[in-house]
Amino acid sequence: MDKFSSVDEVLDFAIQREQESVEFYTDLAGRVSRPQMKEVFLQFADEERNHKAKLQAVKQGKTLIPAEGNVTDLKIADYVVEVEVKEQMDYQEALIVAMKKEKAAYKLYSKLATLAEDEGLQQTFRALAQEEAKHKLRFEVEYDDNVLSADW
């Protein structure tokens, strides 16, 4: 991870990661054939856009407060094989890529929270980590309901 010399640099880094996520989910939506999954990925692009806006607000002096409680972790992302993003992806592959991405985002924000010296920034990163954990859970539930439970 990069060495940051200011809070603004940390926030700029996180804002850039969120923009990359917006682009990732928008691109992923174009790679799946299921209309409902396309819509889910476009919704995630919007959520990542909201994260970016929240970070920009923090940069202007606002603070995000993490929600109470922990987000359930089904750990499905821990046990599925890595999948490459490719031109056409099936439903299972798209879910795996999304789960892994959200897991990585959760880890990033958790790490940034431990590195931040400012309490407000720590809270902001913990709040964003929780959001990413919720996203991962949503994809894991979808995977559990529609891939693991599917009649093959």
C-alpha cells in the first residue's frame, strides 16, 4: 500500500478506488446476459458513486459514522476459485468476480482505518468497510441462492 503524507492523499486514493469500482461495475454490467444481474451491477456502480461522494464530503470536513453491529460473512468468497474478467461472463463468474472485489475493498478500508491517525477518518473508513462487507454479503447470498442451490 502507498505511503501517504496527508489525509488528503489518503482520501484522494480512496476516491480513486471508488471511481475504479464505478467503472468496474458499469463494465461488468455490460458483460452479463441476465437483465436482472445487469441491473444489480448498475446499482452497485451507483452505490460506489455514492461512496465516492461521501469521501469527497469527508474531504470537505464531514464525518461518516459506522453502523452499529457487524455484517454477516458467509465466507463464500474465501472458497471460490479466482475468475478472470472476460468479454462474456456467465452468472456464476460475474458473482465470483464481484464477491472478490468487495472482499478486497473491505480489506482496503479496514487497513486504511488502522493506518489513519485522525479519529474522524478512522470512523469514515470503518463505515466504508461495513458498506463493502454488505455488498459482499449481497453477492454471497445471491451466489448461495442461485448457484450453490441450483439444480444442475
